[in-house]
Amino acid sequence: MKLTKRQIMGGLALLASSLALPATAQDWPDGRITLIVPWGAGGGTDATARIIGTLLQERVGVPVAVENRTGGSGVIGHAAIADATPDGQTIGVATLEIGTMHNLGLTELDYTAYTPLGLYNSDPAAIFVNARSDFADIGGLLAALEDAPDRQFKGSGSAQGGVNHLALAGMLMAAGMPAERVAWVPSEGAAPGLQDLAAGGVEVATASLPEAAALMGAGLIRPLAVFASERLDIAPDVPTFNEATGHDFALGSWRGLVAPAGVAPEIAAQMTEVLGEVLQDPQYVSFMTERGYAMQWTTGADFESFMMTSDAALGDTLRAVGLAAQ
Amino acid sequence: MLTHIADALPLVLTWHMAAVILASSAFGLFVGAVPGLSATMATAMLVPITFFMDPVPAIAAIVTTAAMAIFASDIPAALVRIPGTAASAAYIGDLNALMRKGQVTRALGISVTASAIGGIFGSLVLMVAAPQLAIISLNFTSDEYFFLALLGLSAAVMLGTGSILKSLMSLAFGLMIASIGMDTTSGYPRYTFGMTSLLDGVAFVPALIGMFAIPELIRTFVNRDVVAPVAPVGNPLRMFTGVGRLLWRSKVNLLRGSGIGTIIGILPGAGSDIGSWISYAVSKRFSKTPEEYGKGSQTGLVEACAANNSALSGAYVPAMVFGIPGDSITAIVIGVLYVKGLNPGPMVFLTSGDMIMAIFLVFLIANLLIVPLGLLAIALSSQVLRVSKLTLAPLILGFCIAGSYSIDSSASGIVIMLVLGVFAYLMEENGFPVAPAILGIVMGLLVERNFVTSLIKADGSILGFFDRPIAVGLACLVLVVWITPVVLWWNRRRARVSA
């Protein structure tokens, strides 16, 4: 066999690239990535995770498998992320429930079991009334609640101890009322609770704006205020609770990307960087905008302190409504 | 409504959908034509495959398979006197009598056309009624839903075949299974024995797969039915000679059968088998020649064949609008819809009206396809009938295991499927109907949750259930369903005493 110059050059290039391999092997990713979603296929968290998974796969060129590990009110999936080998090959979506599950006594697990990568979405809760209701604004509603006996008003929007329940209880406490001023009617998720509001079964309901979009579009319910620090792009006419009442209160569900605790800092930094780039993708941006999901990318230590604050606030509210485990 | 049809057409008229519909037609015709494999089992076997599909093709596959299977079950009923599914059992005597008279092509010709017409009738009712009902039901609170679910459970017990007491016990078993897992109102775990996999309750799709498929598999091994070989039917095109004239003469039967079938389908808990029994009985009652029934009555055949296919479409009305299954197939469909994020209820008509309309359009297409594809199936029937159920059994078991695993990627689904499957076999062998248990599993939480929700809203007062007019109306309906059998029993007893 006679080697031409081109073949030799090619061989050398190959050799050089194989020599370079060990150096890149320490990089992330090292083979197939698993992205664990603690909630069911078809839901909002699943939809966002799947588009991130697809774009990540295109970006890094290794397969990204999205796994729905559902059950146990989120415990099973959140635990599966925390229990995975911290080599960066398993990541997952942590949601607000990581701050409520351990306060409810369902698990020992809390945010410290993870290496925080970045918070990519948080949708503030808003408070809604039936479109035919007499309450023109949040001030009117609060005044009526002030005068009403405990439990005369009924509210719905999530399970007992779910994010929308805590939003309503938190709002009442921020306005100086006891949490039991409004009796909570548990519902399986926001949709049935909002439908009950539209049908006249309850007087108020709390949910995020994307969750309420269909019934708002049909003209059956209307938002009075949103529990956020500033007005939202998707609903610029809805005042924040703070500007309308002067009481300081904000709460909403959030979704963040995490890895198990113990991932080497340089790998974590690299993961955060790559994921940050993925979230710039126009396909992702148009998906999130279309669904009405807010976008952000709060990384590393900032995300960790966000989870810590969220955890403490949720714990306080759960204790106030009497649901926290001893 | 009309804008939804325009949005829905691009979802239906694609090559992908054409392939899905054709493949599931072939599958449905095959399963329906093999004696003893039911349309529900065909649906259960489709579940793992639908996980890899978008929502509309997934439901389209189920709809097409079921429509084809219900029709195709008439083929073995006519040729070897074994109904392919329970829905053909009502008029099997007529089919077989016609076969012995050498009129088998005529019998199957009636079956093909009446099935297609009944199915199209039911689909049109579904397309028109469901969106209207959805708008009305946007005003339903937990009070109305409680009574609707209670009505469904009551109808499942009262309308079923066999003893009411056994149906009631079967229902209680289903409700017991449904109470396992986290109590949705207080968040307290019940009967989980500390197992996290039971915290969300007994997964419902594995339970359904097990309770429908496993008993049939066990019976395959226990009974070892031998199917006698059959001669080819001959030129299937000859089937249609004279059928047009017969259908025109029995247009009243055709309309009445489709109407009764649709209504039975809409009633929760009663599906195409009960639809065909009841419409066959009605047809006999009003016939001028009741003595012909069971001995080759062609008008009876027209009426019952139309009824069982229209019931199939009717069952989707409560399933889509309220999330309450109209029959056992829609019980599985509801499970698949939840997995696909198309949670059934009035909201889905607001958020995904185009997808719902696309699914309804598939009903029309599938029922139209019964005629050409049914011909093909009849022509090939002598080959299909030669397939031994025993050879299919391992394949079916494989599908069952894959289906119960894939629902949440955990082995607990397989355990649930097997345990409940064996239990369902024991129940059926002892004369307990399985359908009320299934409806108990599917609707138990619905009844409980709406009951507790209404109690919370009314501060614990039962009177709160009767505050709203529609709720009172539904409560009266429930009472009628409860009281009727008692009155009938009392009348019969009095008649016996005075005689």
C-alpha cells in the first residue's frame, strides 16, 4: 500500500483528533443525557422540558431522552433526579413543589439535594372572579372579604396545599386577614377549579394567566390582580397586587433545570452555559411566547438563593393554613 | 363549530392519518373477525402504540379499530356461529339461519351496510350534540357532576346483563380499587401500605388492560376452542344485490335502530352490546312478523346491526363532554386522552376544538370505510378464521405487558395488570360482570371528589346539592334509575301472587 501525501495528512489529522479526545472527554456531555420530568406527559412542565430536550440534542449532538417519572405528587420524579449519579448526564426539571413536599411531610427531600443550573420559567399566580361578578377590582374584593365572616367566600384552583391555594392564603395574610377567611375548595389542578368559578360554584379562584387563558378568552372569568413584582407582558392591563392594594405579596409556580448535588463545579458551569444558549433559540422563544409562559434564565447561586427564599415562604404559608407536617 | 371543521380538516387529511386509519382498520377487522377477541381488547392492545403518536392519530386509531371490530364480529357469527364480539350475540341466530338457507352473502351484505349507516348516524349526532352539550356543561359545578357520575354508576348496575346484586358487588369492588391512593381533597394517603407507586392510585390504563385482556387469554388456554374450517364466501360484490331495496323497505327499523343505539351509547355504562340487545328486542316487539326473529329475520338484522355501530359513536358524547365513559372502550380512550394532555371535559372544546372536531371527522371516515374494507374482510374471512387464538395469545400478552409498563415507565403497572386480570377472570367465571367494576375504577374518584367538593361549598349541608335546578333534574333521573327495577320487581311479584 502506497501512502499519498493526502492520506498521511489525513492520518495525522485523525491522530491529532484522537489525541485531543481525552481532553474533550472531561467536557460535558459525555454520551447520552437523561432529562427527568417529575410530572405527566402532556402537561406544561412536560411541554417545556420536551422542547428544551429537543433543542439540547441538536446543540450538543448526543441523544437527550426525556423521561416522565410521575407519581407521589411529584416526589418520585424529584427523588429520581436527586438520586442519579452526579456526572452531569442526568438532569431534570425541579418545580415549586420541591419547597412544599417536605413541608407537607411527603418526603425529606428539599432543594439542597440538587446542583442548581438555572431557573427558566416562573408564572405568577393571579386572582380571578366570574365575569358576571360585582367586584370591579381587587380593592372591592378585599373590602368585601374584610367584612365577611370566615369561610363565607369559597375559593378554588388547586389541590389542598397546591401553589394556587398557597397564593390565595398568602394574599389574605398579606392583607392582614386570617387564611381561613376564604374556604378552600380543593380541585385537581387549575382547570377544574377555574371551570367551577365560571359555572358559579365558587366566588374566587387563583391560577396562572396561561392556565386561565381559555376561559378568559371565552369571556367567562376575569383577572383582578397578579401576584408579581411587576405587570406581565402577556396581560399589561392587569395590575399587580402590590400596586393595586399596597400590600407586598408575590407568588407563582416556577420551573428550573437542576442536576443531582455533587456535580463538579466546572462541569456545572459548562452545562449552565450550554443550556443558556439553548434557551436563546428562536424556536424555544416562540414556543414559550405562544403558550404564554414567562421566560428567564437565573443561574447558579442566584437560582439557589431563589429556591431557598421560595422554600421558606412556602413553609410559612403552609404552617399558616395548618397543612405543614410536625 | 364551522370554523372548527375548517381547522380540523388539515389535521385529518394527511398521508400520516391515511396510513394510521388504514392500518387500524386492518387491525380492527382482523381482531373482530377472530372469534372471541373483543373490540375492547383490540383497543387495550393499541394503548402502547398510541404513546408514540400525536393525540389526533392516537384517538383516530382507537376509533377506527373499534368501529371495524364491531362490524367484523358479524363475520364469524354468520359463518361459524361464534360471535366475534359480544355485540353480535343478539342476532347470531338470524345470521346463522340465513347462512343455512344459503343466503350468507345477503346476511353479510345487510350487516355491512346497516353497520355503516348506523355508525354514520351516531357520528353525526356526536358532531352536532357534543359541542352544544359542552357549552351547556360549562355551567356545571361539582353538584351537577356529582349527580352525573352517580347516574353513570347507577346505569352501569341497572342496565347490565345478569343479576343486579352481582353487578352491585362488582361495582363496589371497583370503587374500593378507586379509593386506593392519595385522597385528592385532603391529601391523605389511603391503602398504600407505604408504597410510593400506589400514592397516585391504581394506574387506570394497566387496570383496564388487565381486566379486559387477561381473562380472555386465560380462557384461550383453558378452553382451547377449535374453530371449524369454513368455505370461502365467493364473490363479495354479489352481497349487495337487493340490499338497497330491503334497506329502503326497513327504513323505519334502520332509523329506530340507529336512534336507540345512539341513546344507549350516550348513557354511561352501556355500550354497543347492550345497544344491539335492546334494539333487537324493540324491533321484535313492534314487528308484524315476530315469529321470524331468531330464525333469519332480515329486518331485525338491519335494526340491531345499525344499533351496535351507532352506540359506539354515542358513547363518545359523555366521554368527551364530561369525562364520563359511555362504554368500556371509551373508558380506555379517556385514559389515553389524559396521557395526551387532552383532558376530557367542556374545557377541551374551548382549548382544542379543532382536535376534537378532527376526532369526530375520523368517526365519519371510519364508518364510511366499513363498506369497501368490510368487503375485503369478508372475501378473506375463510383465511382469518383459520388463525388459532392460541398462536395469537403470546403476542397479545406481550402487548398487554408493554402497554401497562409504558404508561409511567414502571413495573408496578405490570403487577397491577396481572393481579386485576386474574381477579377479573375469577369474577367472570363466577357470573360477576366486570364492566361495573371498570366503571367503578374510572368514576369512583369523580363521584367522591365532586361529593366532597360540594359538601365543602355547602359547609357540610346535604341540602346544598339541591340548590341548582339542573342538579335537581339529574337527581330525579338518578331516582328513576334506582326505583324502576324495584317497581318492576314489585309488579312481577304481585302478578305472581294474584295468579
